[in-house]
Amino acid sequence: MASSGFSWTLPDHPKLPKGKPVAVVVLDGWGEANADQYNCIHVAQTPVMDSLKNGAPERWRLVKAHGTAVGLPSDDDMGNSEVGHNALGAGRIFAQGAKLVDQALASGKIYEGDGFNYIKESFENGTLHLIGLLSDGGVHSRLDQLQLLLKGASERGAKRIRVHILTDGRDVLDGSSVGFVETLENDLSQLREKGIDAQIASGGGRMYVTMDRYENDWDVVKRGWDAQVLGEAPHKFKSALEAVKTLRAEPNANDQYLPPFVIVDDSGKAVGPVLDGDAVVTINFRADRMVMLAKALEYADFDKFDRVRVPKIRYAGMLQYDGELKLPSRYLVSPPEIERTSGEYLVKNGICTFACSETVKFGHVTFFWNGNRSGYFDETKEEYVEIPSDSGITFNVAPKMKALVCTLE
Ligand SMILES: O=C(O)[C@@H](CO)OP(=O)(O)O
């Protein structure tokens, strides 16, 4: 035992037999709720889960995967993979990004840290760009946090602000993008009345523009880069409201997959490309779908796609998205410090572990599971297997995804 009283040594489990493998299978999206006709799991045929539940009811346990049980601000907050895997992997509850940002905004500390002071240097002569998911879903970002940041930054000297929106429709209802854009446009017009040059500059649906994860499809990030940084996109509109209304009128349109667009002035020029001397903040607090853009914005050496023009900017994330890579190096709010996770305990006790998932969920069972840490604790005792995900498809048409291949591994 260390002098602090802390020890990595795990006592034997009172019931689990020694030397036998233990499987942790995360059924993403599975849960217990009111048993009514609106509950798809209840109305589906689920013989395997039924036999597990009914075969040994004394061993059947439910865990709470939403709200304060997983470190979210309130019990009205739905769960998600980040907070669920963090809590399961660590076996403890940590205040999560959503809550930490709320606290930093409420106390004003967000404006006192190194991250904000760094971007503030650009306010006098440059533009402040805010890039992120526009909804009140609370999984990756929250509209009210964006609203407070807009207010706070403008009160602290930001004179020219451009917002690059990603429409949601995944954590919130499809079609709700129009209402969120209306709300944001209203806020920005109030800022304009106060003499601040504030506009939405570009947009696109989150799953088609920018918010890919685990390097599944860099084209998604490139489409965002072209619109947000270069000011180029196949669709050009005079306003974001016109953009989302027009693009949603297309057959089979969906907020998640809206094509990229830029807002142009009367002469057809993009109103908000990112230029030398500007500041950029990626406003999502959740890491997985911001890391790729963070790499494109921050890395001098970057070969995932041709960035064409790499502006000299001051960039900060809402949080630091990867503690191991220290990415981004500047951030407005410190991320939760999740340490002593189960994976680390296991290798320190000489127990070998194996983690397997497909690309779009791979970081859930490694990065999130290990407390937002990429890489191995001890390569000699851990094996991580990534099954390549299909790309270029929407998973609602292939919901089985790679479950079978993962099982065979
Ligand atoms: O796809 C995602 O990013 C989220 C929903 O926004 O789902 P999950 O938490 O299951 O990863």
C-alpha cells in the first residue's frame, strides 16, 4: 500500500470465480422504460434478453444511464455514450462537460482562464468564429451555453462574430433546426443592434458536415472546413433561415444530413471565412465528434485532406477534447479529470483485457471507457480491435451495424 493509503491492488471478488473471462457488453441504446406501445424495445421480440432477465432474476440489475447518475446537470438530461461509458469505465460519477461548462458560465470563470484570454487577443482586429452543434440536446452542446458565450464574448470586446452552425435532428427532433436557427438569428440581431457585427456564416447537417468521429470519414470534416474556413460550399444563401428552410424542402431532407452551405452578401461573397488573425472556438463540450476538426485547426502537420489555406488563428476548444494528445492545447473549460479507471486497475493487477468495437463506436470502449484517454495503459496486457465501420451510409438503414463481426472477434 502506498503511503497515501491508496492501492491499485484489487481484492478478490466475493462471487465471481477467479481465472474466468468476464464479458462487458454494451448494448448501445438499450434500456428500460414505460412498457407501452411507444417503447420499441418493449414491443419488439427480444428472446435473448428476455431469457437473461427471466432465467436469473436475482442477478438482473438495472443501472441508471442518464442525469445526475452519470454526472449530467439534472435528471432531465438524457444519457449518451460519452457519459455512460465514462461512468461505467471509471465506476464513479464525474461532473461531465455539460455541467462543467454550465458552472464556468454561471461563475464567469470561463472568461478568466487562459483559453479565453488567448482568443480575446484577436477581438480587436479579428473575427470570433464559433463552430458547433446548434440544438438544446445537451449531448454535444447546448444552445443556452452558446447564447451565454455570445453575450459574454461580446461584452468582453468581440466586435465581429461569425457562427458556423451544425444542425442536429439526432439528439432532438428532426425539423427542429428551423426553430433553433430562428432563435439564434434573433439573438444575433439583438447583438447587431448593440453595434456588434454578428451573423451566421455557414452551416450543414452534423452527420454530413464536420461531426464525424474516430476518423471514420475525413470527407465529412473537409466539407465543414471548406464551408467554415474557406467560405466555399455548393449551396449559397442570403440567410441561414432561408438555407435551412430551402434545404429541408428537398425530398428526404433531414437535419442530420443537410448539405453544407455558406451565407453570402449581396455581391455573392461569403460573409465569414476564417482569416489570419481570427479566433475560433469549437463550442461542443463533447469530445468524440470535435477531435477531427480540432486536429485540422491545430496541427501544422496535417495530411488527412488538403486544407488549401491554413489561416493563422487563435483556436480554443470549449473543453480539451483529448487529454493524452493535449488537443486542443487551448480550451475554455477544463475537462473532467477521470482517473483510476477500471482498465488501469485491471492491467495493474496483471489482468489482460480485450476491447472490440467498430470504428464509429471504437472510442466509446477505449477512449471514453478509459476516462477520455487515447492509447493503451499497458500494451502488453491490453488488446484493442477496431472493426472498420461502413462509411457513406446512414446507420438507420443498417441498425445491426457490425454487431455480428464484433461478436465473432
Ligand atoms: O451519435 C452521437 O454522437 C450520439 C448522439 O448525439 O450518440 P451516442 O451518445 O450513442 O454516441
